[in-house]
Amino acid sequence: MERESLLATLIVISGGLVLQLFAAWPSHRLDDSPSRRLEVLSWCALWWPAAAALTVAAWLCGWALSQPDPVPGHVSGLIFVVATPFLIIGGRAVLRSAWSLCHSPRGFGIATVGFLHPQIVVAPELEQILDARALRAALAHERTHVLHRDPLRIWLAQFVTDLQWPWGTAQRRFTDWLAILELARDDEARAGGIDGADLAAAVLGSVRFQIRMSGAAATLIGRPEALPGRIARLLGPLPAGAAAPAIETPYVALTCALLLVWVCAIGLGLACGQPLIDTLLAINLS
Ligand SMILES: [Zn+2]
């Protein structure tokens, strides 16, 4: 069998199994930490099933590097049957992402759209609903979405969540992150001098306007079910720690740690992958 075909099939099966296994893990209960810290933690929680799946894929790539092409021995056609459900889940995730890319979000009052060069778009009717202070607050909130490229992050987060379909725990992590994202952007705007009451007025004005929002855009109102708590939060004092500088270090440190893990996984696959693959596939590839 061609080495790359076997490798791709094994990556689909093992990656799919690991994603499903880790997706079932219950959501972490969030504490009262500053919103920026919670946003980092919930963002990482979205991705760790995918990081685990990529580690297994790296190990398989290491194993493939030690194999001749084509691989000797016979591989049962059963592995293609096993791979089929994971291919369907992956295909569904790709289709949903493509749909999101091809369809511009509509029905919003104010939102940040665009992946590489995000822009703030405001419905003309909303400018008539909001007073100057509320509009300034809404624009400040959306500017923080631009700064963090949130439409792209929402699109990627939706994709990795779809790869873990149909687990409700994965969907819960996604909706939790979306809610925390809005709180973090509120706090960031307020730390920049925006009054919480003005932002609350902007959110409520936008709710009156907004009909239905879909697609990978970062809106002002976020998840409707989180609105009551968010408005109460905006009308209270700015939470402690919200004005602290942005936390970028964990992302850099985590990325470096993951790269190191993947390099080690490739090395392990290269050095000792064959016995395990032989056992799993019940063949002798040597
Ligand atoms: Zn927002």
C-alpha cells in the first residue's frame, strides 16, 4: 500500500478518535479571575483536544519517515470503514467553515467583520438609535475586536468545535468562550476610558435593532442568553485586574511548548513507532 495513503488514513482514524475522546471531557468550571485571563484559559480549552490529536499525527509522521514506500504487507480494508465516520465529521466541519466564509453576516447593528483585515460595520439605522456617547462606546468595543482579530478567531474556534461534533461539551466550551470574549472586550474598552453605562446603553440599543446574527463576525451584543449578566456587570465598577496589560505571553509559551512536544513525537515515531503500528494493524510491515 502507498505509504502516504496509509499515513493519511491512520491520521484520520487516530486524530478522530483522540478528538472524540478529549471532546467528551467536561468543561472546566471558570472562577472569578480577570476576564482577560479567563479568555486565555477558555481559548486554550477549545484547542487542547486538537493539540492532542496533532501530537498523535506527529508521532505517525515520524513512523512514516522510517517506512519504505510502498509499505510492505497487506493492510485490511477495514481501516477505511473505520475512517469513514471521522471523514464525515471532518467534511461537515469544512463545509460549515466554507459556508461561513462565503456568506456575509447580516442582521446586525454593529459588528466587526473580515478575517485578515477586520473592519467595523455599522448599520445606518443604529446610528439613529444610539446617542453619541453610546455610539462611541460601541465603536470602542468593536475596535478591541479588530485589535485581537476576533472574527478570524471565532471562525477557527467554530471549526475546531465542529471537528468534535456531536459532543455537547465541546459546544459548551465554544459558547463559554464567546461569552467570556465579550466580557473581556467590554473590560478592555472600559479600561481605555469608556463608561460602562454608555456601553450598556449601546448593547441594549443594538439588541433592539438586531434581528438575527450568524456567521463569523464579532458583534456588540454577543450571545443573547448572556446579556442580563453582562449588562449588570457593565453597570457595576470595572472588575479588579481588568485594566492590566494584555496577556500575550501564555500564547507564545504554549505555542513553543507544543512545537517541542510535536518534534519529540516525530522523533519517538521515527525511533519506535513500528512495533506499535504492526500490533495495531495486526500486520508485519517490516
Ligand atoms: Zn463584541
